[in-house]
Amino acid sequence: MVRIGNFLFRYRNRLFPFAILFVLLPGRDLFVNPLHAVATGFGIALLGQVVRGATIGYEYVIRGGRNKQVYAEGLVTEGVYRLCRNPMYVGNLLIVSGLTVASNSLACVLVSVPLFAFVYVAIVAAEEAFLRAKFGAVYDQYAAAVPRWLPRLSALGVTLREEQFHWMRVLVKEFATPFGWITVLMVMSLLHLATHQEMDGRQDTARSLVIGYAVLAVVYLSIRHLKLSRRIVAD
């Protein structure tokens, strides 16, 4: 698993975009109304985005590695990392799960969710091997106290009381992520509307979705411009 995780970590940015194609897998419908699937998927993905935002806002960890290999300068145990050792990956899995549900295809859910779960389990195995080799007993103590995936909510109060949340860091570091998955949801919504001609008010719904997405695109481009021009920076 460590070898597989190192491979997936190295090439994850090339492999993950192809995963979007899984939403096109035909299969039994999850909901009679496909827009109900989109709404449910949006809620699940939004929860994942909240987890990612909270993680970055309290204690940011660079996940890009070094030379496409797992790397860490220090062991981060504060913020949301008090609750869970891999909160960013938990957020990612929730976003992926939300997108698969929004596809309204049972086949997509049954293929994509286990596949992404395996990918992240392998990557975490590689990261843990690196952290254990570098930090030794300190990491072992942290791993013994903090769950790998499911959060220990008993530590939430400490984080909320004792640590500062950095809104600007979330805005600068994370603005592209919600725009990306909302774009996928938008495309799926329009495809559902185009293929389910018996739905009432299809044109009005599509028009509302396009207007809402246009507003989101303007916000995204504005933040991107402010970031590139360094008018806003992560604190």
C-alpha cells in the first residue's frame, strides 16, 4: 500500500481529472427526480467543503509534497488535526461522494466512492510511513491519540476556544476548489434537464442555474484577479 500510495501521490494531479468521466456511467437512478440527486449531492459536497475550509482556516498544511514525493517540514497536530489526522482527505471524499450522488447513477456511486477511498487509503499509508520515519515516537503518540478518519469531537471545543480562524487564508487558498466542483454540478444539472424532457419548468430552472453560475464565475474571477495582483494575500 505504501508503494501504491507513493505512486498515486506522484501522479494524482494527472489521474484525478479523468475521474470526472465516472459521472457519465449509466446505471439505475438513485432518485426519480434527478434534480433531487443534485440537491442531495450538493449538500454532501458542501459538507466536505466546510471540512476543507475549517482545516485550512485553523492550521494549513502544504499537501503538494516536494519533487512530487511525500514531504513535511513539521508535524501539524493543531486545529482540525486535533480531531482527525487526515481532515483534508475526508473533505475530498465527501466532495467526491456528493458529485457521484449528483450523477443520479447507482453505478457511478458503486464504482467511484470505493475507488477514491482506496486511492486516499493508499496515499495516507505512504504519508504515515514518511511521518513515522521522520518524527518517530512523536508521530506514534499523535497517531495513538487522534483517529485516522473519523473525528474525535471531544477535541472540537479546544480548537474553537484556543485557536484563531484565518478567513483570508481560506479565501486565498481555497477559492478555486468550490468553483471546480460546483462547475461539475452545474454541468450535470443541465444534462439532467436536457435528458428528462418530462420535467416541468425545465427552461426556467436551467435559466436560473445559468444566472447563478454566472454570478459565481464573476466572484471566482474577481478573487483570482485580486490574488494574482497580490491585493489579497493569505495571512
